[in-house]
Amino acid sequence: MQTQDCMAPRTARIRSVTNELASGEVFTWTLEHTDGSALAGNPGQFNMLYAFGCGEVPVSISGRTPNGQLQHSIRTVGRVTDAMRTLTAGTEIGVRGPFGTAWPLDEAAGRDLVVVAGGLGLAPVRPLLQLAAADRIHCRKTLVCYGTRTPADRLYPDDLRRCAAHPRIEVRTTVDRGDTGWRGEVGVVPRLLLQGGFDPDHSIAVVCGPEIMMQFSVDALRQVGVADRWIYLSMERSMKCAVGLCGRCQWREHFICKDGPVYRLDQIADLLGISEL
């Protein structure tokens, strides 16, 4: 959760820039404070990243390097992110945060962990994949279900391969449209969940991606027997101030920037699927 200190901007340095897609549409910054210290933040939370002279945007934490440097994956979708796309290693930026709620890692102990993601929704759950591959989540097994529009849109292939090679992690991927080289599943993410392979009575599921995908994934998890109490979603709606003042991310009585973005399903189940809310 946010504290008063997180409102004070600090200067950070871009240590490296990695293109995640051949199109350059998504890129990852590895960051550190200019004094060399690591940035704070837990999986599921986000930071406000500021390009000097241009503006700031909220970006989910998408991982850490082995030496603790924070990573943020950014999609170019507007003026600020277009400007960020031009910044190179060594450039200084501003950071406020971390903000918001985190994934409930402690609740995964002794349970099967089901990670469900669509498109760029893999970014907020990627820290969980890193922790699971390093045996730092005390779950029984991990199932990753990930879907994209096309094979070319898949993020973090090295992380997915690392997870697939782990004896207690299973990775299932699907695409909406295959190409001539694709030999995997074609279809929607919820179909991967209906294949089972986990104990619904002793599982915890984390879900992130387009809202329609999350709605149908929730239906699939319920269908196989996972209770709402054990399903968590990250609501990635438009945010601006990060402290619930501007109202841009209001979701009925919720302000996603401060009450979320991670919610337990039984806390918000009546809001899912309501259009224009």
C-alpha cells in the first residue's frame, strides 16, 4: 500500500532498454535510483514514471533482475509513452511510488498457483513467474495459461521457456490466429483452464489481461470449482493521479489506483461485466 513517501518524486536511471516485440510496441526498462539503490515495489503494484518535459504514466511492475533492479514494461499508446520509447540507457527519469495493492503471495503457500494472462497482462504477473522459477513461492505447483492475438505478440519468451523447464511449472499458451509455423493451441485462454491439471479445492488463481478475457476466465475457474475467495484480478483501467483524487479510474465506489489494482473476486464480483461503469 502507498505511504506518504511514495508521493515524493525521485530520480531514477534507465540501466537498459529491451524490445519485447519485433514491432517495438512494447519495451522494458530496467531501472535503478541515481544513487545506485534498488527501487521499491511488490508484484502487482505500479509506479508513476515521468519523462521530463513530457509527462507521467502509471506502469505496472513487470519484474526484477537477479541483482534487484526493478523492471517496467511499457506499451507505446500515446504522447508520453511515445516519448519514453525514444529514451536510451543512461537517461534519467522521475519515479513516484510504489502504489496500489499487490498479489497475495503468502496465500499461495501449500496451494496450486494458477497464473492466467492475456496480451500485455503477462507483464504484471511476470514477477510471479520469476519467483516461481526461482522456487521463491511456496506453492505446490504452478500452472501458467497465456494467450495473445498472434505468435508474434507473445512476451517474455525466455521467461516462459525457463518456467516450462521447471519440474513444478506447466506453461500453456494459445493464440487467436496462428501462422504457418505455429504448432500450439488456437483459441481463447479460458479453454486452457478447462483442461484442468490443478486442484480447484486447493488453488489460488491470479488473472490479468483484457477485461472480457478476465470475465470468461473467471467463469472457467468457477466452472472447474475454484471459489471466488481464491481468485484475484488486476484491474488495469486508466489511472492518472495514483491517489484517488482525480477520479479518472473510479469504478463505482472503488478508485482502482488506491483500492486496487489487485482485487479479490468476491470483493468485486458484482461489478464485472457491467458496461460503461
